[in-house]
Amino acid sequence: MKTFKGVFERYQWDEIKTKLEKVTLSDVETSLQKKNKSIEDFLNFLSPIAVQKLEVMAKMAQKITQKRFGKTIQLYAPLYLSNECQNICTYCGFSLDNQIKRKTLSDTELMVEATVLKSMGINHVLLVSGEANKTVGIDYFLNAIKLLKLHFANISVEVQPLSEEEYWLLHQAGAYSVLVYQETYHQEVYKEYHPKGKKSNFNFRLETPDRIGNAGIHKIGLGVLLGLEDWRVDSFFNALHIDYLQKIYWKSKFSVSFPRLRPAEGIIEPNFIMSDKDLLQLICAYRIWNEDLEISISTRENEKFRNNIISLGATTMSAASKTNPGGYSVDKESLEQFETSDERSMEEFRQVIKNAGYDAVMKDWDSIYSGF
């Protein structure tokens, strides 16, 4: 089967890094003026020199987003199912080598968590778990979707990479979107961050979005963990991946997320510090390059940044997030995957969106439309 791996192997990390450093201000200006923008234009928008055009890029991003998505922000909340994990990842609180209390939600606990989320007005829920096939495998996920789909209009999934057949099962069960992050596209150092477990297989993870696309999932979400390696180079490869997927799996929608490395139990310090200004440049680069791409901002980011990004490119945002299984009600003391930064309630954040002149969307898709 043809996959992104064939495209990926035509590019070299160091060559992309050098190209980014050689971009001129004239290159950036030329790319900004183009009607149809290519992956090379995206590289120009990512370049260090492009920061001199950040104000222009921000205004363009705002205009493009409002034209394509209107003045709306879709809200969701993560629902963590389990912190069991068989991988050792140097940046994650759920890592196997962390001596922590492990927890997997029972059916009853799952529905208690769901009740709390529903009381907050949530209609879009993201199911998240550590990577432990025996404890939280496909049967567990299918059961969770069965229990939740009568209560939520939209169910997304962010779990371990699965087989194409298993993604078909998720699709048939009612999963709307699947998110999977490569973490870093720097293959030479990938093993250092993932020394043990199935996640250490770089190519298996790299080809996961192809399996998701072949299974007909409505939306595919990608991203890299910002802070592991050079964010500009990693983001170029992430965009290259999205560019490939959109051409092959054109019936699916696509989203990109921007998880910056946050404090968590036993994790490493970021290798690369990404400032708020850097993140704004990256978000603007994505929006100007790709008008149809959904841009998701989580509660990893601070209140000030999230307030400002509402009008500068974001389309989807989480709120009131808990990153530990049972964190909304049944086990508030279990270990978080990472610390959140914006801890405002759902209602508080909805008011912030309203004050910015935008509408908070709690539901914008229904399975009744899946046949069209």
C-alpha cells in the first residue's frame, strides 16, 4: 500500500532546516501574494525572517478564517479513559516507568464523567487514553462509544495507533474523528524519546493516518509535540503530511493541533523553547497556507494567548479540561498527563468568546448527515 512514508523519505531534516534559514523577506512577500499557496510557501511563512511580517500574516489569517469559518469557535472537552500505558516516553506523565497510580474508567465511572460534561453544555467529546492494548484496546473503545454516542453529537478519539480494520470498526461505531500525533518527524532522535513500547516504531506511527484515511474516518487530526525538536522543521513535515493526506483522502476533513510541552510527572525539559510569538507565527502560517484546515487550541495554552487567538485563526478550542481519568468527578486525584494552563470553566470561556464578538458552537455536525 502506498503511504506517506514514500513522500517523507524524499526529504531530509537538515536540508529543510537549511532552507528555512535561507528564506529571504522577498520570498515571504512573494508567497503572501500568491492566490494558491504550496508547501514551499508554507516553509517561507515558517522561516525566521517571516516574523518581520507577522502583523501582516495575523491580519490575513483573521480575514481568511472569518471568510471560511465565520466568527465561530467550536468547543469540546477531553474525556480521559485510562492512564495505563505500555510505552516509555520521556515527555509524558503516563510513561510506563513513572511509578504512579494507574486507573481505567469502568462503565459506571465513564457515564458519571459524561454526565458532568453534559451539565457543562459539552456536545463534542474527545476520548483519550494511554497506549495499553490489553487494558484499553479496540473492544474497550467500541464499548465506550456505544455508551456515549446517545449523549454526545460528536465523538473523537485520540488513542494508540490501530490497524485499518480497527479504524473501520471505530468509524462504524460512530467515531467522527481520529487524532494521532507523530510527536516529532526527526527520525534519527525519535527512538531517544520513545525507548520502549510499540510507540518506538517510527514507521508504524508515520503510516497511521493512511490507515485512518483508508477506513473512511470523517476527520483526521495531526500535530507535533512542540518542544522536542526544532518546531519550524517539525511543523514543515507535519504540513507536508497534511498536504499528502488531503490529496489522497480528499473526502475527509483535516485538523492540526499545537501541543506545547507542558510540565508533567517525570518528564524532560523542552529541548526547544517556543514563545507565544512563535506559536502565533505557526498558526498564521497554517491558516494562510490552508484555508480549509481546522485549527485546534487546547488548554495547554495560557488565558491571554487563548483570548487573543480566538480572532486570529482558531476554529476549535477545548475548555475546562481535565487530563486524568476520572478528573471531572470520580477520581480528581489521579495523575494528569500534563498540567493545563487555562483552568477557566466552560461557562467562563464561553463568555470570553462572546465578548470577542464570536459564537461558541456546542454542536455543528450530526451523524444523520454521514450518508451525504
